[in-house]
Amino acid sequence: MRNKIIAGNWKMYTTVEEGVALVKALDAGLAGNDLANKTVIVIPPALHIVSVLAEAKKAGKVHLGAQNCHYEKEGAFTGEISPRMLKDVGVEYVVLGHSERRQYFKEDNGLLAVKTGAVLAENLIPIYCCGETLEQRESGKYKEVVQQQIEEGLFGLSAENISKVIVAYEPVWAIGTGKTASPEQAQEMHHFIRSLFATKYGQDIAANLHILYGGSVKPNNAKELFSQPDIDGGLVGGAALKAEDFLGIINA
Ligand code: PEP
């Protein structure tokens, strides 16, 4: 049985103080919750990680992720943060290929393949995002787009490494728009993604793969989405910024 993973991507929101307060509120809300079958991850701006993690460690309920990283261990790459640095401060997960990185920072599948390898080399867990734009969905080519993102970004990995990766399916038209994929649309894509892994790596790896859904997940739609057979939790943006909403999603 795959456990559920609920990850909150704070994007470029919150001050450090607000971020620490958010984790404090999450911990208070999770007190007494049995998280044996759930992993809760917060993914703050990089600048906040050390302070937020210090707070998160007190209750030990919330794990830390980063929103991006460079692919080198160190070097003359002004403004960048390496997987080694993230590992050093206690980060466990790294989001790669978020649609905003693909769109605004022109990250492509080839670059993401290199980043994924670098993250795994530091024993961090990549959360690899894929998903089609509205135009690609309406053209009917959405499965091909996602297949290419997965094949080019991930399928160079060994079976051992691929089994550590988490995939997030995030249709771009649903991110931050309030427009959620229907449970049936999301399930169709999650099933399709799992079948790609089954063909490439075999049934066992595919059956153990976590595939998160992202795109306007809210407390009132999370339960239906997360009860689909191939949806293993969510990557949450806007609703992760309010403890009450994020807790509502975690408890869905
Ligand atoms: C995201 O940032 O990955 C996301 C899914 O955002 P939202 O939940 O706001 O659509």
C-alpha cells in the first residue's frame, strides 16, 4: 500500500516569520493526528528553510522540501543553491520541473534529467512535475506531452533510482486558476503515467510509485481526488499558505 503524501508549495510567498508561524499552526493542528500513513511536506522559499526546519523539528510532523536547485555540488553559479547545500541543512525533498520553472525559467526536460540525477546523488527525493497546458489539452495531445516530459526527464534513471522518485501530475491549466481537473480527468492521467512506468520498469516499480495531483487542490475537493486509485496525495500551492486550508487537505 502506498501512503499518502501531501506537499505544500509556498512558492515566493511568506516572510520567514510568517513561514515559521505557519509551521507552528500546522503542528498545533496535527497534534494527536496519526501520520503513520501520511507524509506532510512543506516547501518554503529557500531563504526560509533553516528557520522553518528548526520549528518543524520540534514536533517532528512536517518534512522539508525545496522548490528548485542547481545540478552542480558547488561552483561559480551566482544566485544558485546546490543539492549538497540543501542536504546539509536537512532538506529531504526537491521539487523539479514545476510548470512555473518550465515557463518562466525555460527549464526543459534535458536540464531536469540532469537536476534529477544530481538530487538523487545527494540522497534527496525529487518531486518531478509534469503536466500539459490548456492548449495542449484542447489539442488532444496531452498524453504525448506528459509522456515526453516523463521519458526525457526520468527514464534515463536506473531502476534503483527511479523507485525513489515522486511524480506530480499538475495540469498547467489547473495551477492557481481555481479550475481543478475532475477526479476522472486526474485519474485518467495518473493511470496513464503509472502505465508508462510499468512498461519501462515493470509492475512492481509502477505499483510503488507515488503520483501526486496538483492544481487548485482545496479542502472541499481533496477527498474525492485523493480517493482515486492512482492518486497518492497532492502538491498544493495556494491552499498550503493557510494552516486551516492545508490541514483540511491533509485530513481529507
Ligand atoms: C502548485 O503550485 O504546484 C499548485 C498546484 O498551485 P495551486 O494549488 O495554487 O493550483
